[in-house]
Amino acid sequence: MGRTCADCGKGPKKAANRSHAKNKTLRTQKPNLQKNEKGDMTCNTCRRTDAKKAK
């Protein structure tokens, strides 16, 4: 999978930039994906949760 978390499945979502005149321009919000020790792409939230469980 391209831009999805291997643990929770979090992926990109659509959002809107809003100017002062309230004009809407669509954009995507992407999750903060990073490689873990196994080489899987996981979001930073899952990485932090796994680090807390390991303690």
C-alpha cells in the first residue's frame, strides 16, 4: 500500500485550504509515515504506542 500505515491503516485524507476570502482549495493531509525496525511503514502515532508498550 502506498501511503497507509501498516499497523492501523491510516491513510491520506482530503482537506481544504481556506484563504481570507474563504475560497476553498482542496489538498491532501498525509500521515507521518516512517520505517520501523521491520521495514514496514507505520505512522508516528503507532511507533510511539509501540515504544510505550516496550518499556
